[in-house]
Amino acid sequence: MNLKPLDDRVVIAQGKAENKTDGGILLPDTAKEKPQRGKVVSVGPGKLLDDGTRSKPAVKKGDEVYYGKYAGTEVEIGTKKYVIVRESDILALVE
């Protein structure tokens, strides 16, 4: 993939939507919720601060993260779906 994010943006490979509920009910495609968890694929150089320096990103390639439900921009490259978000839209790291 040749997708390089700018500034404090992060490219995340979207996780898969759940096919069934906890109770075992199968969900049709229209009822599936957009995934909020994914794996960081690429990280920008960091936010440009007022003094001209860049802040160090808090996430790195390979981290699993949760991000806001309506955050970022979805892009599709080939058959894979990605979301590009600002680092501030990432809610948590999965450890």
C-alpha cells in the first residue's frame, strides 16, 4: 500500500463487522454496525506545533486501536477498507 498520511493523521485498516449478535442472531448486511476497532497501518510525521517542531505520534504501525464511530474518512484500496483519522480521533490502544 502506498498511502502516506500527512501531519497527525493515521491510516487504520478497519476490522470486520460482526455477523451475529451475542445471542446468536445472524445480522443482514444492512444491520451491521460500522467497526470501531482496527490496526494502524501507517502514521504521519506528527502535528506541526506553533514553534515549528513536530509532536511525536502516540501510536505506531501495528497498534490495535479504537476510534470514534463517525471519525475520519473511509477509503477503499483494492478490496481492503481503511479509515484515515486524526490522532486525536483515536480513543484507546488495545493492549
